[in-house]
Amino acid sequence: MAVKNVVVVESPAKAKTINRYLGSDYTVIASFGHVRDLPPKDGSVRPDENFAMSWQTDERGSKQITAIAKALKGASKLILATDPDREGEAISWHVRSALEEKKLLKGIEVERVTFNEITKNAIAAAMKAPRTLDRPLIDAYLARRALDYLVGFTLSPVLWRKLPGSRSAGRVQSVALRLICEREAEIEVFKAKEYWSVEGLFTTPKKADFSAKLTHLEGKKLDQFALPDEATAHKARDLVRASALSVRKIERKRTRRNPAPPFTTSTLQQEASRKLGMSAQTTMRTAQQLYEGVDLNGETVGLITYMRTDGVTMATEAVQAIRSHINTAFGKDYCPAKPRSYATKAKNAQEAHEAIRPTDVSRTPDAVAAVLTADQKRLYELIWKRSVASQMQSAELDQTAITIGDNTDQTLLRATGSIIAFDGFLKLYIEGHDDKDKNNDDDQNRLLPAMAKGDSLTTKDVKAEQHFTQPPPRYSEASLVKKMEEIGIGRPSTYASILSVLRDRNYVRLEARRFIPEDRGRLVTAFLTSFFQRYVDTGFTASLETQLDDISDGRADWHDVMSAFWQDFSATVAKTKDLKISDVIDALDQDLGNHFFPPAQMAATHAIALPARMGGSASN
């Protein structure tokens, strides 16, 4: 007897899990991702034919289409159940289109279903709520694919001809590379500036020690560079040492710290990088495994919801389950009177799905640890804790600022600290920090001894310390992803592949988890900013992302967006045909001369050395 319903998903793991939830009337087949793609050759996207596109099915894709076609014999329905995002919509569209071209869908009803988690209830609910394919999402996919193809296949040959040895350029990857290179250029021209600080160690009447920093000298507030050299700093130090100091003012206030929202794709990548040292690629691969399911008590169970999302909301029943868990595990004091709600910053509502959360909060990290790999265990624990913490009570901190000084208030020092009055969500989860937040946080978390206004203090020691301003830090994966999201280039689901391509092309390297541009990457960026400035401009790239989001929302026609882009882009490319290698070298010299050649050697070497650094001969 033939199966009535054929369900198509992306991966075998997902297929295996869903097969267990559906009855004998269903067979579930994996497409193994995309079954078709643009052939990697000129003419696959044809601007002159209203951006018509040619699709090619590779050997693996053909094999999967054949398997689906075989399963469809005698079936009455094809259910496309790929991921609930633009890429998933595109995979479903490709499967349907490939089958239609072979005239294999005659008499077969085609439905599209989506679910945010691979659980029995979610699958059953999805099957009861089928829809048609989302045309605006498919159009947005086509526009992105055509854009990336046209930029890559038009710009890369220009690079090969004018900058021998360069491998490729990409619409978003080149902008990410520019960010890394510009940060390196800032570091190279940075000149450290000296400044000093004065800090004293003091004893309270009850013999408790604490430290305080000099903030006012001779009645004047000190800025960062008020003590510019050793002589000035030592004079200030000696003045503090000689002063009779007492507690002049005590300021106390109760503050609340709220938990962070549950994870989006971007914040998961950032936090996994900061706290676990995981690359964006490893994070996404591991999250995919947790989403598709692990073997738990003889059953394949999806542990987290879909991991490509801009959304920060959680399903009502999930919030209720988490609040119930908080009450049971931590007590009613840790559960707010009302559920917490979070607003998404995503520009595109159609792609703003539920946040990344555990499918069942009762599956604690300890309960499932035995069946998880080391990476799966660490990432699941991170997701589980962040999700639960997001619904917990705020932490309450008693912050204290103590001002000490002489009786004229001409010399003042300040000590700050805080104690946790109620730990709230901090009992479970503390968010990772960017570099700039660490020192400030150390000061805030310091405990100060008890003292009262007017207490005389004993000066134990006063030190003057030399400092130098620091250059901006190189980007880590976390800070680069954060920057890309802030300026609106790329989309969270693409960040991992963008960062991977930059390393695969030998444009950048990672050292101590920081991106350092290779000379090749610096040359490519200098070339593109000189001759294709608009197309590596963050503002332009971000505006293009907004237009693509408008297509997804049905507010713009993808052909119109493509036409406007191509008209200007092709004209810019045409201007480079007459570029001479000397023009290229002059432009690169202007941008990178000091990097490649010390000023004393520049005049003698720049004309012959640069092509050698470019990895090829000087030719047009």
C-alpha cells in the first residue's frame, strides 16, 4: 500500500526524528539542504532578461529528487517541512520546482508547514496548519542569491586581473573585511599617550583596609590626563600622603539589574564566543544538532527551538513552564509577579521567530548531559540557563560611593563598590563581558568596609601609577558579529559563513581569538575602497539589507531592487576596464604605503616591490 503523505525536510537527523512522531501514513525524506544552485559560471543570472536565473541540480541533489519522486508514486500529498526561515522557504521552493519540471506533481497536493521546535506536539500542530509557499520570502532569497552571484562573479575577475593572487570579493564579506582592516589601520597609527593615577590604601577606625583613587587636587576635578608625567603624579602622591584624611561623604543607593533576553542567533554566537571560546561556525553546527535531536531514553528528542532567529519572545506555554520551574527550583522570591516580555529589534517581522530556548525546561543540563558531546553539553547549558534567567527576578545591589578628603575638600579621593542585596537571576546566570566593561565591573563588584561620615582614616600607602592609552582592540568573533548587527550588514544566519570565508581566503587570521588582517586582505580592501568605495560602504550595504527585508515583507519588488543596484554597479565595473597597473599601485601606495614600506625606503622600492607582495606579475 502506498504512503499517502510524503514529508520533505533538510537533514537525515531531522527526518529520523519526525518519522517517529508521524504515523504510517507518512514517510519523511531529507533533501540534504538545497537540491539546486546557480551554476558557478557566467550567465547564471542574466540582468538583460529581467534577472532570469538558471538552476543546476548536482549529483547529490539529483539523487534526492529521485528519492522524493520514488516516494511520491501513489501518494496524494507532498508536505514541505523545511526550516521556518527564508532559506528553508527557498529549499521547499526548489524541491517543488524541480519536481514540477519533471512533471511529477500531477494530482498531488503540495502543502508547506513550519514548526519552531522538533517535538511531538509542535509537529502535530504544524500538520494541522498547512499553508502555501511564501512568495515574498522566496523573492527575497532570489534577490540575495542574484546579488551575491553578480557581485562575486563580476567583481572577482576584476580583482584577479588588477590584483593578481586575490581570490574573491563578496557583497557582505568585503565589508566585514574592511571593518577588520580599518581597525588594524587605527592600531598602526595609534600613538600612546602617557597619564598617571594616584591611589591610596587606607584603614578605617575598625582596622579594615580599602583603596580609593584621587579625583580632585587643589580643588580641581582631575580628568584622564590631568597628571601627565611622573613629576606631577609624585607631587600629587606626596600631597595625599601628607594630608589628614577623613570620610567626607557616603552615598548609598539600591539599584536593580535586569536579566538579558533569551538568545537570538547573534547573541548566542557572541556569548558562546565570550564564555565558551566557540567559533560562530562551531556554535551554529552544535546548535543545529541540539535542534535536530539527540537520542534520549530510546527516543530522538529535539532539545532546543530553531536556532536562526532574530526574535526574543518565547511561546506562552514555554514561559509558563519556565516560571513554574523557577518557583520549584529557586522559590517564589525568584519569580516575578508577571512574566517578563522582551521586544525584538529585528527589522523583518516575517523572519523574527521565537527566541532560542529549550523545548522542555524540565530537561535540565544535568538531566541530559550523559547523552551529549562536550560541545553540545556546554552550549545547551548556556541556552537553558539564559532562557530560565530571562524570566527570573531582577538582582538588587546596594551601591556605595565613599568620598574621602582633607577638611578643606581641596584633595578628594573616591572609592566605589557594591554588595548584592538579592541575587535574583544572578543566582543562575551572569552575562559575559566585552573588554571595555571588565574594569568597571570589577570596581562595582568590590565590597567596602563599614564606615561613617567624619571617620578619621589612617593612610597606609599611596602610589602613583603610570598608564598609557590603549589602541582600540582588534575584533574578536563576538565583537565583529556585534558590530555587523549594529550597523545592519549581513543577517545573523550568515555571520558564521562570512567569517569562515575570510579565513579560508587567507584574508585574515585568528590569533589569541582576535582577527588580524593578512597583507592580502589589506590589499583587497585598499583596492575595493579605492575603486568600488560605495560597494564596501557600511551605510550602502545596510540600506541594501533593508531593501531585501522590504522584499521579504512584500513591500518591494525584487526585480526593481536588482535593476537599481545593477545599473550603478555595472557602470562602476566598466570604469575599471581601462585601469592600468600603475593606477592600482598608486592607489594602494596611498592607502598602504606606510604599512608595506618604511618612509625611508618608500621612494626607492615602491614601484617594484608592491606587485611582488600582490603575489603575481604586474599586468593589466
